[in-house]
Amino acid sequence: RVKSANFPFPKLYSAASGIGSILFPIDEDGAMRRAYVEDEIHGGPAPSLAVELARQFLNLSRDEVGWDSPHQFRLGKQRIRIGTDKTFYINYVGGAQSFPTYSFVDILKGRIDSAVFSNKIVLIGASAMELKDIWKTPFAGLTPGVEIQANTLHTLLSGQTITRIPPWGTLLLILLSAIVLDLPMTRSVYQRSTHIMTRFVLFTALTLALAVVFSLVSLYLFKYRHLLLDTTPVLTAFLVQYLL
């Protein structure tokens, strides 16, 4: 682990049309969920590999790529919401080999028609376990680093970047859920005529219904609106409120 990456071998560097950092942040559970838009290379700022590839593919000038604000990154007409750690969430297409992949040996031996690479972005990387470039991802399991790069690039080119609901939004949801669950509970305390088991069953049904509705709404927002809700604290609040 180093603080910044180094420049590649001089002849490769001079021959390249651009340069980008391949590094990703790793979460506490070892998974790669996020990507940098910018990193340090040899002590200076440099775009990530995915950002540089997207810039060249979209024929954007360097002036069309950069920061609009500390939390918004510009990629042509697209605006990417950036977290406080200067990262964005990767919208994974799927697991390993979700993109067309070809063995380098098969290419060298002429088994692959060169036409399959025409007008395509081609990423070259290691997929063998022995080369230690296999990483844990949240939904896709163990995935080669080159395919994580492909997912990151696809996220940028498709414009389907994921935005996380800020912490105050999660707190507001917890507060609203507490109010919704408190109202029938408080009312049932004063309804002495209703059997206690009936009140318990009704309250249990209400709690489960709210939890299911919230989970389905969270899934819908994530899949179709690319909004990420912190479901764990809200569902935990449901459980705590129910037990209380």
C-alpha cells in the first residue's frame, strides 16, 4: 500500500495517448464498491483510468472534464455526484465475464476474429487467480480487476451513476417511521376494550408491512432511479421500535 502511484516505464508512458490511475478504494469488508475520479500519480493529480478512457472515447477536451464543485465532477454534459471521499459508486452490470472476454493466448494464436475488436474499447488485464488481481465486489462476488475497470467505465459512459441518500435523509426516514409506528401504539394503549393479543397482532402486522414497503421502495429507487438508501439503519429502527 502506497500513498501514490508511480509513472509507468518511460517508453510505455511516452507511447500512451493518456494516463490514468487504476487504484480503487477498498471498503472495510474488503469489497470494491466505489471508484475515484481522480488520484495522485507521482505526487500530482491525475484522472482515473476509467475517466481518462471515457474522456477519449467521448472525444472530450481536458477542459470539459473536471470539478464543478467539491461534490460534483463534470464529464462533458454529464454531472457525477461525488462523495466526501471523492469517490462515486460503481453500478455493476453483473459478475465476472458480464462483458465479452477473450483469452490472450487465443488471440495470439489467431483463434479470435480481429473484427470483434473493431470500434470497441478493449481492456487488457489478468484474470488468473495466481496473478492476485481478483477482488471482492458487493453483488458480483470475486471479480478480476480488469472487469471492475470495465464496470466503472460502463457506469460513466451509461450515465447511470449511483447517488447515495445523505445521512439527514436516513434520519428523516427513521423519524417518520417512529411517528407512524407510535401513533397506533399510543392509541391502542388507551383502547382497553380491545384484547391485548389483538393489539399485538395488529401492531406486528403494521410493522412488517412498513418494513416490506420500505424494502420494496428502496429496491425500486436503487434499480430504476439509481438512488441508494441506507436500509439497514431504517430497518433496525423498525425492529427497535417494535421491541419497545
